[in-house]
Amino acid sequence: MISLLIVVVVLAVVAYSGGDESPAPSTADAAPAARAPTAESAAPLQGTANVAITSVGDVVMGTPEFGLPPAGGSTLFSSVAPLLKGDVVFGNLEEALATGPGLKCGGASGGGCYAFASPPSYARNLKAAGFTVMGIANNHALDWGTSGQRSTVAALDSQGILHAGRPGEIAVQKMPGGGSVAVISVAPYSWSQNALNIPSTVALVRKATTMAPIVMVNMHVGAEGSGATHVPRGSETFLGENRGNSRALARAMVDAGADLVVGQGPHVLRGMEFRNGRLIAYSLGNFLGYKTFSVGGVSGQSGVLAVSLAPDGAFTTARFSPTMLSGDGVPSPGGSGISIIQSLSQQDFGPTAAHISSSGDITPPR
């Protein structure tokens, strides 16, 4: 993995709303027009080499109620570490890095309420595994309150790991050979860049295109569980919450300038499609959930998405490497993820579906 020369986190001044979901753009299902360059500033400088972006789904390294791993979690990623290589390595941190009682469940989990947190020192496990950027926009990011969020940010900062997900937050990772990648992470909550407010997030993506030649958007949206493998049309709800409109959001992000959209949140794999030549992976499932996530059936199947983009963000190659969770929720290579995504992509997206070979290579529709 190419080491970082410079890392910058920028808080973009972009308004957001925590209210009801904004109407989806009427063109979400139509063929997009060619993307016009933004006039906000001069185009950011491009590098000269392709950029390798590696992404995984949800990560929970353990929590006091259900148990923390041995050796401080230092071996959690051992089996999959060879897959976590790239210029940018992204994961969704679906927990706080904090200590003390969680506020979400009144100090205790259980009874249908679950609060996830690992000790702040566990940030070193993410660094050792190769992660360079973590998403902190999800339904468990505020389980330990705003103080827990501050603790999470401080823990990631201490390891030089970028983070994205707070309102207006853009993480910019600069490449050693020139160029950079801007990362945005969204979820349907007011404490995050709000996925329910599509116009606000479109504005943030357009802002990001003025800061880096390549833009990646992570979305933590959708219903949860084994019955949520398909990407529906329209908004999804779970436990009484509006969990966003995955299709409208992802497609609006690409139309606004995103070069790659990667999702998680349903805790299962979902299909992939291409829009305007850009890849959308709707959910990468559970990557690591030490004694927290369900691991039976499709819930235990996940994987690592490795994408190569040209210096201007154009798609070049991609591969999905399947992984599966043990009984304790620890990942290892293998499983049926490729066949799951093959089937779901064709069923849900038809002519725009990504083509996934038996070896996991991903190409645009023919």
C-alpha cells in the first residue's frame, strides 16, 4: 500500500437539514446528462497514476456487553489483512471508540436496544489492518453521545486515520504521486451528513469535486436483515425509521460528480450497477462484528471491493473478494458472496447491472 504523504480533513460549509426526506430528483431513473464542470473553483490537480480504492462494509470490533476480543483485538483482521491493500482503504465504523456507559440505551444494552463501542485504543487495530479512512455516519455512531463521537474522532486522529460522516465533512486523502481522493459518508440522521436531504448531499458532492479529482461517497442507508437483500424503489423503513431512498440517493450522487458510491447498512450484501460509467455497490454487508452481528445465512457473507480509477475518476477495473464471518463475527476469505451479488445485480438492475465474473471481476454492462 502506498503510504500517505499528506492527509487533510476539511469541514465544508454546506447547509444540511435533519427534517423529512426531500423529494428524490425526478431524473433519478433517467439516463443522466453529461456532467458539467463546477464553477466553484478551478479544477483540482490530477495525478498521473491510477488510484486503488478498497472498501468494506460494517465494522464493530467488540463491545463490553457482548464481549471484547482477546489481545486487545490485535488479531481481528489477521485473516483478511492481505485483501486490505490500496491507496485508499475505507471501512464503516459502526460503533463509537469510547469508554463508560452508553447513552443510547440508558446505560445498558439489551431488550432490543444495542449500543456499540470499543475502547479508543482499538483505533490502532484499524491502522495496523491498513485502513486510511473510516466512515462515522451510521445509526450507532452516537451510541455514546456527542462525547463518544468526540472520543471516536480523537482516537482516529491519533492514528492518522481520516474520517467522514459528520454534517458537511469531507475527508481528502492526497496521493504520493499527485492527485487526491475526497470521501463523503452519509446516513439518515441529523448527527451525520443527512442522507434524507438529497439536495444538501448533492451540494456537498459538488463541493468535493472542487477539492479532489476523484470523489467517493459512502452511504449507510436501507432496511436491515436477511429480508433486505434487494434494493427497492422508493424509501425504506426499519424499526419505524425512514432509512432513505438508496436508488435515488446513489444515482443523484453520481450525477453530482461522485466517481464511486459504496454502501452498507442493511447488514447483507446487495447488488451493484453502473451509472454514467461509475460503479454503485449498494451494500457490502457485515465485514467484522465481534459477537455483535447475526452471522447466519446471508448475514454472514461479505467481501472486499477493490476498485481502480483513472486519475480523472473514470472506472478502469474492479474486483470483489468474498469473505465470511465466523461464529464470533470475525472475517476470513471465502464464502458465497460472488454468487449472491451476481444474482441480486441482475434481478434488481437488469440492463444497468454490473457484470461479476465467477472470479469476482467486475465490468460494466455489455
